[in-house]
Amino acid sequence: MHERARPYVAAFTSRFLQMLQYRSAALAGFATQCWWGGIKVMVFAAFYGGAGAGAPMSLAQAITYTWLAQGLLVLLPWLGDPEVAQAVRTGAVAYDRLRPVDAYALWFARSAGWIAARVLPRVALMAAFAMLALPLVGLGAWAWQPPVSVAAGLAFLLSALLALLLSAAMVMLLNVAATAALNERGISAVATPVVIVFSGNLLPLALLPDGWQTALLLQPLAGLMDIPARLYFGQLSGWQALGGLGLQGFWAVVLVALGRLAMGRTMRGLQIQGG
């Protein structure tokens, strides 16, 4: 089992370490996310100061949700792996077809490493800014608050890991679509607004109409941001927490199965550019 997993672990590790080298990109993204996060916090402060009575989450939770969402922004699968897109354009995708490994698992490991290496530095920087720096300058009311309990924090960490797997499964669907279309730009343009809205990154799903809540929670994109946040705030606890984690795992398995099926069909009919 260890020997069979080695190439995929190596693919994840090498891509993870490769992406960690892009420190300037991480710092630039962090600065941009702080800017937009500050704007969203001010919008929430105005909303709760005016007509926020009776909202399903407090202002402190909405602010923490904002910083959490900004830190996890690059976890969202709104575009495919650029390495796969380049391989499709150049015809280098043929090399992956010739390797003595499972092509889907190899691409999945690479994509997961790509996502993880982009998320971790930005989450750490965002926590240092919003959780530590803001209280020091007298803005504790606008700071990132800790989880409600140790159990909620542990559940959030497990949920974040499942969100990474779910995101990688969705990125794989975008990779397969880009392989079939030989161009990823149109696919990313369609995916971006859908992912941002229905993951809860733009606005907490709990603040959307009550009649939509069940459908919003059950759809797969909720597992990227909304379910982890509900666990963080303790809104899902006990059996509900297990249900939220199970829902994330369920969608990850379903999307991996769909991705494998779609990739198999796409690769059988793939024509390599240039010959």
C-alpha cells in the first residue's frame, strides 16, 4: 500500500513545495483580501447597526466569518489547475497518459498540493492580522474571534481538511472540462460566480432567505465554506456536526466518482494537439 501511494504523495509534496516559493503572490493576495475584508466588515457593521435585529448570526460572527472567508478564498475551486491547462494546450498531457500510475489520482494529488500551498500561508497571515493585530490597535470589535469551544475548533479543522478534498474534486472536474474543450477560460468564467455565491464566500448562506436554507446546506458548494464556518461557530454540534462532516465526505466521494467517469470518457477520445 505504501509503495502504491508513493508517487501520489510525491506529486502532492513536490507541487506543495513548488507553490510555497511564490511568496510575493501570497503577500499580494493577502493584502488584497485584507482590503476587501475590511470593506465587507464595514458593510456588515452598517447592516447590523441599521436593520440587523433578528439576524441568524451576530455581528461578531459575521465579522469572523468574513475574515475566515478571506483567508480561505483560494480554497474555492473557481478555476482549474493551471499546470493541467498548460499541458492540454501544449500536448504534454500525453506524458501523463503514459506514466505507470493512475492519471486521475496523479492530477488530484497535484491539484490538492496546489490548493493547500496557496491556502495555508494566506490563512496564517490573515489570522495574524485579524486575530492578533486588530485587537492591538484598538479594533477588537472588528477582530477574528476564536472558535466557541475546543470541540468546535477541532471539528472545524477536520471540516477544513474535507473542504480541501472537496475542492480538489471540483478542480478535477474543471480540469477534465478544460481537457475536453482545450481551453479553460470560458469554463472558469462560468464557474467563478457560481462558486463564490453558493459556497457562502460572498455572503454567509445563513443570511439568505429561510426557505432556501435546506437546499443551500445540502448542495456540494456549501462544504467549502459554509459548513466549516457553522462548525466553527458551534451552530452545528453533536449529531448535526457529524451530519455536516458526513455531507462533505459524501459530496467528495460523489464528485471523485463523477470526475473519474468524465476523465475516462474524455481521455478515450482525446486528440493531442500537434499530431
